Amino acid sequence: MHSRPYFLRFLASISISVSIPTISALRIPPRGGRPLQPPSVAHPLSRIVSPVTLSKALEHGGTNPNISPIVAVDIRTQDSFAESHIPGSISLPFSGTTSIWSTTSEDDDGNTILINFPSSESLFPALSAAGITKEDSHVVVVGDNGTHGAAAASRAALTLSPYAGMKAENVGILNGGFEGWASGGFEVETDSVHEEHRASSDWDAKLNDSFVVSMQFVLDHLPLVSEKSAMLLDARPEEAYNGSVQQDLTAKLGHIPGAVSVPASLLFTDEADGGKFLDGKDLKSLVGSKVNRYFGDGDKGIVIAYCRTGVLASSWTWVLSNIGDRWRAGENIFLYDGSAQEWSMHQDMVV
Ligand SMILES: *[C@@H]1O[C@H](CO)[C@@H](O)[C@H](O)[C@H]1NC(C)=O
Ligand SMILES: *[C@@H]1O[C@H](CO)[C@@H](O)[C@H](O)[C@H]1NC(C)=O
Ligand SMILES: *[C@@H]1O[C@H](CO)[C@@H](O)[C@H](O)[C@H]1NC(C)=O
């Protein structure tokens, strides 16, 4: 029987470099293993978590009540989860168009817009029921492998922080997704354990959603785009940007005027190599060459990321705000959630 607590606690004595996503060295704890750090320190996991790091974190669980509980949140489909998952992980699927992570809405003309950020009324109770607390939990999002899996995981990570108000340092993404874990030979379980989750909750009704922007926001910033003090970052594949392919859910060919093509797939290794995030150094140099350079030498300027429905653009938004140094969601990096799906129904696109 599965007797390990769902919310495994993490040894204080594991110290991992914080902001650079790497497969980090683990410091061996001194004998005696008392907590080295007071409660409420930043959780010592990096933002992009390797399977080995997550595995050690989970292995060391259950021993230190002073450090935030680590929760592996599996966003794959219910079926995939039922087939196989990381022991102790929680299933909160991000699949279909409506889930705890996404809603469908209608615009003023009655058009359906798929995959919008959820309301606090549906999100907070679901997180709470899953036993995740805003202040204390450390969540590692487990998705599918490949670009689209990592983009969905980025979207879920953004939904936790900053959207739902968790601290950015308390939210990570499992690099390579569940497949990366399983193919690395780490332990999986197939039985679904249905445990009562803790109901205690510190979620309040306020969303930190200023980074999620509307079509009007984009329209208002088009003059800044022409003078290159705002960058409209198109995260779709290049053939969608340049209009040689028309994706479904998109009413016109091409891109928003002034947008720059920076496909989300650039953030990841080849699909053949598992579609993992590039390592920290390469991600930083990509941010430098594809984004910072756009603004010349200045450190002024804002980025508005979009794609087809807002999922691929989430991976750029998450990477910029988590490892992009000067980029802060809601301050200078924004996500146009309506994306080409909404824009193409109302505005011109160019090829
Ligand atoms: C559009 O992008 C695709 C993919 O990169 C490329 O193969 C194609 O030649 C491009 N078409 C035009 C018109 O630039
Ligand atoms: C994802 O994992 C599956 C199963 O191992 C594999 O067949 C597929 O090639 C992987 N895809 C990517 C993009 O890594
Ligand atoms: C909202 O999110 C930003 C990061 O995007 C963060 O700097 C800020 O502290 C957050 N505000 C609240 C009230 O959580």
C-alpha cells in the first residue's frame, strides 16, 4: 500500500543553485540532519527542474516540517496519469479547452475564444482541494514532453505564479516532462491513489493578472511597436507567422503588423532529444539575441507575446520572467491571451 504522505517535505540541507536552471549539484547534508534554514526561505529548487533533482527532492521528503512541502502536479490527461505517473503526484489535467487551468469565453460579438486563464472562483478552490497552499507549497509542474507539452507546463506555471499569487521561486517545471522522467528510469506508479487532500487554504480572491492583456492593449501599443520600444513577439511556428500555413482557429493568414517571429520551439532542444528546455546559459543567450537585442542597448521597452491561443506564448512569457533578468511579468512582459485566434477575427494581419 502506498503509505508515503502526499505532501512530501524537502530536506533543508539540500542546496541547489536558485535562478539558473541546471541539473544542479546536491550538497550532502551533514549528519544529524537538523534544519539549516529557518522556515519561509526561498525553496532551494531551480525553476527548471531535472528528473534527478526532483527525484532526490521527493526521496528526501517527509523529514523537515520547516521547509515548504513539494508537490508534483501532473497536468497530462487523466488517462495518461492513470496509466503511469510519478509516485505521490497529483493529477490536475490541462487538456481539452476547459480545465482548472483554462476556460472558454465569448467576445462581444459572440465569438468563442478558447483557452483563457481561469477565474479565481474555479481556480482557487481546485488548488485548495489539491492541498496546494499559496504561501508554503513548492509546486513542480509535470507535463508531456516536447514543445507543446512544455508550453502547456509553462502556462500552468504562469497560472500558479504570478497569476494565482504564488511566489515565482516556489514554482518549477519538470524538464522533459513525464516522459523524460520515465525514460530516465525513475520510479513510476500505476495505481491511482485517492487520498483526501488537505483543505486548509490561504488562497484569496485576488488574481495577479496584470500581465494578461487584451486586444485593446495591443492596439494601444502599436505605435510603440513601430518605434521599436515595444516588441510584439510571435511565438508560433514560422510558417504560421509568414502566412504559408493557416492554422485552425485563425481567420486570416499572417501575423499582427509589426510582430517579430520568435518561435517557442527555439527554447527547446530538438524534439528527437526530448524537446527539453535549453540549458540556462543557452536560454540566457537566446533571450539576449532574440529579445534584448531588439531594443538595442537600452533597457527600456516592453514585450507583448502572442501565438495562436496563448499557450506557446506562455513559454516565452515564463522563460523571460523567470530567467530573463530584467523582464517582469506585468511590468514589461505581457501575454496577449486572445492571440491570433481573437485578433484575426477583428483586425488585419499581414504576411
Ligand atoms: C515561411 O516559413 C517556412 C518555415 O520556416 C519556410 O519554409 C517558408 O519558405 C517561408 N515562406 C515564406 C514565403 O517566407
Ligand atoms: C515523447 O515521448 C514519447 C514516448 O517516449 C516519444 O515517442 C516521443 O518521441 C517523445 N516526443 C518528444 C517530442 O520528445
Ligand atoms: C504580481 O506579480 C509580479 C510578478 O509578475 C510580482 O512582482 C508582484 O509582487 C505580484 N504581486 C502580488 C500582489 O502578488
